[in-house]
Amino acid sequence: MDLIDGFVLAGGQSRRMGQNKATLLLGGRSLIDRASEALFPIANTVHAVGNITGEVTSLPIIQDHPTKGNTRGAIVGLYTALVNAKTEWVAVLACDLPFVTGELMTRIVETLRQAEDAKVNNVDAAFAEQHDGRIQPLCGLFRRDSCLPEIEKMLSDGDWRLQQLRERLNARIIKFSEIEDIGGAEFLFFNLNTPDDYRSAVELEKQGESDSTK
């Protein structure tokens, strides 16, 4: 796991937001920049994935890989990352998870390394479980060669529910109890989809800045 390719997933249609989420500012940084900063501590390269332009980010951009029926959705971003990765392990992070930190991504990598050191059989992926028990596969690591065929099958079947990756992959699910010591853990997986979410995120960011100065 010495080399990991990182990918910020920034290609959502943002229908509920009404504008490109990747460009929204939070704490003086765009969501795409926040995501890339969370990936850089673990990744040797970081690319942006999605139908975006160089005006949005200075990261190298990879357009969504063509799929049958011109499918859209988060699974296409994940598929594109896996198709374009050059390393065995691939880190992905959706830009609409603005409170994910480099500390969390590092924790996921450390958990994978521990699994490999313990010779846990054929771990294909690692991602965290939210405090509500749902997994968050758009913040995790994937072994390219074993995960790509499964993602391709999901696309072929027209079944794009990423929650089912818990059953489809031999994944190391990191329980919330394993990461709750990370600062701001309760907001790590705050998902920003609507204008109301954005306003809430702005308030959370302000609260975090206020707490850090006390």
C-alpha cells in the first residue's frame, strides 16, 4: 500500500442543490479542494472525477467513463476511478462530504494495513460505518482488480445501490466506535445535497472555527 491513487468524486448532477456542489465554498475553500486536501495525506496522486472543467479545480480532471445507457450517479464516479487507477489500492472521496479529514482517511489506511499484517483473507475494500449504521462507501479504499468486476456487474444489472457493497465485497467495515475519537466525528459524514444542507454546513464550520479559538 505504498502507492495509492486518490480520486475526488465531483461529477454529480446536483439537481437538489441547484448548482455545482463542487464549487461551493465552505470555510473559504471549495468542496472539491476540501476533499483533495483530505486525500493528499494518503495518496501519491489526486484526480478529480466528473463532467467538470479546469475552471472548477486545478486538479487533473478525468471525465466520467462512458457507461451503457449513459448512466449517471455516484457509482459511475467510483467506476471511473477504478478504471483509471494505476495502483492496486484506490482511495475515493465524494466532494459532498465536506467534513471528512485527512485524519479519517489515514485511519482507514492504517486499518487496512493492520488487516493485511494479520493476513485477513482477501480484503477488497475498507470504508466506515456512520453513526446511524449505514456504510459510507464514497469515503474509502478499494482494491482495484477485485472491486472493478463487481462494480461493472452492478452497472450491467442496473443495480446502482452502493449500500449493497457491504454484501458484494469482502470489505473491512470500520465501525463508528473505531473513529469516534476523531475530532468532529459526529459530523464526518455530513452529506451536503440541498441548499438547507449547505446552510447547516456553514453553521457547523463556523461553530468549529469558534471552538478551535477557545
